[in-house]
Amino acid sequence: MHLPDGFLSAPVWIARDLAAIPAVGYVVRRAQKGFDEARVPLLGVMGAFVFAAQMINFPVGVGTSGHLVGGALLAYTLGPAAASVVMAAILAIQALVFQDGGILALGSNVLNMAVFGVLAGYLPFHFWGKSRGRKITIFAGGFLSVAVSAQLALGELLISGVPMPTPVLGLSLTLFAVSGILEGAITLAVVQGLEAIQPGFIRKPSATGGGWARGAAGVAAALLAAVGVLFASNNPDGIERLAEITGIASRAQTLIATPLAGYQSPWLGQTGAGLAGIAMIYVACLALGRLAARNRSV
């Protein structure tokens, strides 16, 4: 789902970067309104959990893999504005530290996944989350978050002049649809698990700062980063697979070299790199939460 540098034309990535700046500024201001300081640790834990889950690729067919994006899950647990901020922080650290997603393409990835993906994931729950079909809305939100993010990414590639014949486009949409279905199922399973540990957690996660559910998510994040990565699929994800089929894989560029590129480290190993990642995400989201709480009180 992460677009690397080199795939988008200069006019596209420049326009998306410029659009991402006010969009992130807006969601930051929205997140500050009504922000509960008790939720600060929850931002760090849920950010770490989603980061760790994104490291675990699972097969979706035709030699392609997918992973949890987590936009809808963050929106349900943190609220849509805070979820967008946390997702933007995750994407920035992934690009700058792990070379997962481009630096020049960061604006596109933020808009696709952290802004529109989160919003698409939250809307079904916002309108119908209190109805009898609550489970369906949670599942639908997960599916839509991936579907919208993927279609935006495909649109940006098409505008950038990437050759995409109808059969290739159809295959890509099918693979992303499968990823969306799995996203919805995983999101629903995680939500039900959190609410089984702490009833009412999704409705009022800030009542106790997350309590037992927050602790469970933190433990799960550590286990995913330490153990789950050892069983992750090595198949390319949807964007990487599309790049192979269309012949643009060689266009991928690396602007800066980092010691944790590809979630690997010569001295920490894959497990150590994953644990370092969730620590960085936790600290970054914690700092953002405390800053939001401080600015609100000023």
C-alpha cells in the first residue's frame, strides 16, 4: 500500500505533498478539540500495535501479500482525528527510518491512508455503529479504508503515466478487494477482543485510559514485532506486485540510507528492528498526545 519514491510523476507527488500539509494541520487541530489527557498512553499503544501489525504480511493470492493497514481500527479506538495524526506519524517513521514508502511520496501515502483511508473507515461506524448491525459496520469500515486508499494510489499511478492495461487493473482491484475483506475481518476480531477484555472499550476508551484493553494491545504489539515477523509472508504486497507486472519496479528510488531499512538490522536482527520500531512509534505518539493535551490547556 505504501508508494515508494520513483513511481509518481513530479507534478503528482508535489501536489500531494502540498495538499497533505494543510490536511494534517486540520486533523491536528481537530484532534486537540475535546482531547482527554487520559487517552495519551492509548495513542502510543495503539500506534505501536498498528505499526507492528503492518509488519506482518499475509498471502492474498497470485503470489501477492497484504497486511493490516489499521486506519479503521485506530479511528474506532482513538476517534478519527487522533487516528489520522497517529497514522501520519507511523507513515513518517516508516519512510524515514525503515525505507517503507517514499519520502517524496509521503504526502500521497499520508493522504491515502492517514486522511481519506481513516475517514472512509470511520464513516460506517459513525452513522450506523449504534445499530444492530454494529459488527457489519466495523467490518465495512475496515474494508472501505483499504479500498479507498488503494483506489487513490492506483489513480495517482495512472495520472503519473504508469501503463495499466484493463486486465492488470482488474487484477490489482481484485487483490486489494481481498486485502480489504481481510482488513475488515481482522479489524472486527481485534475490536471484539478488546471489548471482551474491557466491555465498552470502543465506546468510551478514555474512561480509564484504556485499562486492561490497552495493556493487551501493548503485549500484542510486542509479540507481533518479536515473533510474528518470523512467520510473515515474503511475497510482494499489492503495490509491489503491480510494479512487477507493469515493469516499473526498477523505478523505485531510495533517497537516504538508514540502518533499519526493510525492518532489518545487522546487529539487532529483524526482531530487534521490529521492537525498536514499536518503541519509536510509542514515544512519538506519546509526545504528540502530550503536546495536544498541553496546547488544549493553554
